[in-house]
Amino acid sequence: MFSTGFPKGVLTNQLASIAAVFQGPAAQIRRALRKGETFPSSAPPPSQPAFLLSVPLFHVTGGQAILLGATVAGGKLVLMHKWDVEKGIQLIKEEKVTAVGG
């Protein structure tokens, strides 16, 4: 689908970026720290999280939710050019992916 109109974009701000940081894995870490725990007591210490990203980094999902979440959690970011089920399964196994977003 093509558009003949002007290019469109959405601006974001620091508050939106900070809000994205405090979701997902970062929220679990925050809750544990508030209780004085290093990790939730019901779970063993996690290995390094690995996130599979199959959407562009210029998209809010890729650039905000997944990239910032992976950064805060100290995780690895595994990038896919385009979603492909077989390639996705292969990457999940090889890279020990713990979260997939898209």
C-alpha cells in the first residue's frame, strides 16, 4: 500500500521512554528490590535474558518496549530482518531466547 501524502511520524519524549523501561523484566526486578530480595524468592536466579526482535527499531515496539527492556535487564538482543517461523525457532534455540516480541 502506498501513500501520496506527507510522511508521518510520532514524536516521543523522555517520560515515555522511562515508562517503557519500567515495564516487563524491569518491573519484576523493581518489585523484588522493594521487598529487599535480589530475585523473586520463588524462582532461581535467572540467566542472562535474551530478546528476539522481529520488528524495526524505529517502531515503538522495537525501539521502546523491547530495546529499552533488554538494556535495563542486561539482556541480549537478537535481531531478525523479517519474521520467519522456521528461522525464529532456530534463533530461539541457538541464542537461548527467553522473550519474543513483535
